[in-house]
Amino acid sequence: MKLVREFLRLIVIFIRHLIYTKLYGMDISSTARISVGARLDKTFAKGIHIGDDSYVASGAIIFSHDFSRDIHTHTYVGKKCFIGANAIVMPGVLIGDQVIVGSGAIVIKNVPSNSIVAGNPAVIIKKEIKTKRFGQIIKENENMV
């Protein structure tokens, strides 16, 4: 039963990726994973960019437009990032590679690579981190994967 559920989950992920990239025109790596509960801005869909091996958790929102300011811009999530549950990434933000965005964080400014941000507004709480696939932290004694 577990094997069937995993197979069905992968099919759903594949179909959602096709819809995001082919139908909406988003730039999402085929190795990135977007939780079913995550929301990606479809108003300016071509402005969404998500890098290799990144993960967007349930409830997270990534915006590429701001209706009140009439802005349509590009929003980037780098490689090997983790966007936590219910985090919000505002339009025009560039999140570097190997970044962890804490759950519930509201990211309003660019985030440098190899850092952890959290809070409202999001601030850097740790620097010089390394992550592996889907933004999992690599411990100092662990080999890179």
C-alpha cells in the first residue's frame, strides 16, 4: 500500500510540474518539489523561478505581482532551498542558493546564499550554512550528497 501511495504521489507531482511549467509558463526545475498546499502566483506566472532540488512546503506563497502597486516582477528561489510552511515570499525577491526560509516568515528583501531567515519581516538568523537536496542542512561531519 505504501508503494502505491508513493507512486501516486510522484504522478501528482509530475502532473503539477507540467501544469506549472507548460500551461502557466513558470520556470521550475524538474528536480524541485512543490507541496500540494503551496501556492504560486499565477497572475504573472512567468515571474516565478525555482531552482534545482528546492522544496516549497504546504501553505507557502510565492508572489510575482503586487496588485496595490501594479507591479509584475520576477521572484527567484535558488538551488537546494527550503521554503517553510506558511512562509510568504513577496514579489521581486531573490533568494540565493542553499537558503532555508523558516515557517511563517515573510520575505520582503533579497536573501543571500547559505543562510537561514525567519520572522516578520524575515531576518538572517544564521549564515554560512550548507544544504543538500530540498534544503536539508548538512551537518559538519556529514558528507555532501
